[in-house]
Amino acid sequence: MDRIFETANTNETQELGKALGKRLKPGDFLALTGDLGAGKTAFTAGIARGLGIEEDITSPTFTIINQYEAKIPLAHMDAYRLNGPEELENIGYYDYLEGFVVVLEWADRVECLVPEDALRIDIAVLDENRRSIRIHSQSPKFDKILQELNA
Ligand SMILES: Nc1ncnc2c1ncn2[C@@H]1O[C@H](COP(=O)(O)OP(=O)(O)OP(=O)(O)O)[C@@H](O)[C@H]1O
Ligand SMILES: [Mg+2]
């Protein structure tokens, strides 16, 4: 199932992320794609809010994995600077798959690591402040969540 949302500013993107984040469970994997500056990290900040995380989210571009503790913890990953999937595997990628909500930016760079049932989120830049956010579910659990998202 596919849904496409359009946001007019950063806050609307975060609110969409937050609405999604509220519905996520440990083991949920979100694969994010979109150009530099599209809004992947902004969307993830919203997800964190939805999970009840109050800390500010910073981009994991250099740290590769940032982890945030909460009732449902978040592992925020970024594959932009990786030379290959093994770099992510070597810093503990598999340790996060069950107990965390995992959000992976630049998922297309490590496609072989993305679980088959991952929720796919692609953000396209329409103009300076408008974004098109396409969310593609490949599993019944995410279909249900997608149906519940209003906008
Ligand atoms: N509708 C919008 N949704 C999200 N971000 C927006 C929007 N309009 C403007 N922006 C701005 O675009 C930028 C998005 O930056 P962000 O770091 O979230 O992108 P990114 O996709 O994570 O980039 P990178 O590939 O470098 O990780 C921010 O400066 C944000 O304020
Ligand atoms: Mg980012």
C-alpha cells in the first residue's frame, strides 16, 4: 500500500513523522531515501517525538548510528558516508533490529541490509519548502498504520 503526503514546511514534515512515530513498535524498520537536504532527519525528529523522546535529534551522518533511550528506543542510522554494508554491520547493525525502532537514512546505499518488510519512505523536494513524502508499506502491520495516518 502506498500513500503520498505533501508538506508545506519543516514543521508539517515533523508532525507527519510524529503521527507515524506514535504508532511504531520495537522491531519496526523504516528505510528513508531522498536527496541531500530533502528532510529525512527532520522527519526522523518527528518520529522521535512520537516515541516520546525529548532529546534533540542530530544527524548520524558522521556517527553512523545514534541511539535514543525511551520506552520504545530509537536507533537512527545514516548510510551516506559508508563505503559498504559491512561498515554498518561492524558497528552493531544487527543488535538494533529487535529491541528498537530503526530509522535508516540513505537506505538505498545499503539496500542488501534493508529487511523485506521495511516501511519505505521517500522524500522528494518540490520547492524550497514543499516536500512530497511517499510512504510504501510492504506488510499488513504497516498497512494498518498507513490507513490510520490522516493528512
Ligand atoms: N517541508 C519540509 N520538510 C522538511 N524539511 C524542510 C521542509 N522545508 C524546508 N525544509 C528544510 O530542509 C532541510 C532538511 O534537512 P534534513 O537534514 O532533514 O535533510 P536530510 O534529508 O536529512 O539531509 P541529509 O541527506 O544531508 O541527511 C532543513 O533545513 C529543513 O528546515
Ligand atoms: Mg539527514
